[in-house]
Amino acid sequence: ELEKQVATTWKQLAEKDAEIKSAGENLQALEREVQDVKKTLGKSAKVVVEKLALLEHEAEKTRKQLAEKDAEVKSAREKLQAAEHAAQGSKGKMEEEAKVAKGKLAELEKQVAATRKQLS
């Protein structure tokens, strides 16, 4: 009777050892998966940071272009005003220049509006 209990106890211990070993292997597999996920997330975060830096660079470039276009618009307005003022004295040629300047101004304003739209 006692030998039977000892044999049963040894058998139960062996089963528990097998369960513990299996659980340990499962834990190691999960730990590997966690490490893989961490690596993947790290790479993804790096890509996001790189894309953000690229977008910031593009935005800065677009801001500079917008400032240049704003300066061109200001210059075109000044030329237009000067042409309109001069046109009062000698209409023919000056009116034609004013029309050309207005056309350039309208085009520049369209470009500035498009650039502003891209920034927003």
C-alpha cells in the first residue's frame, strides 16, 4: 500500500515537472515574441520620426517659398501702382503695362494661395 502511494506520488511529481517544463518553454516563447514586438515597434517609431523630420523639412521649404512669393506679390503690387500712376499721364503704353502687371499679380496671388493651402 505504501509503495503504491510512493509510486503514485513519483508519477504525480513527474507530471508536475513536465507541466513546469512546458510552462517554462511557453514563457520563453512569449518572451521572444515580446522582444520581437519591441524591435518591430522600435523600427516603426524610427520610421515615423524620420518621416516627421522629412515633413518638417518640406514645411520649412514651403514656408520659404511662400515668403518669396509674398515678396514677389509686394513688388508686383508696387510696380502695378507705379504703372497705374504713370498711366494717368501717358495712357496707351502704360495701360498695357498695367494690364500685364495685373495679370502677373493675379498669377502670383494664385500661387501664394495654392502654397498657403498646401501648408494648411
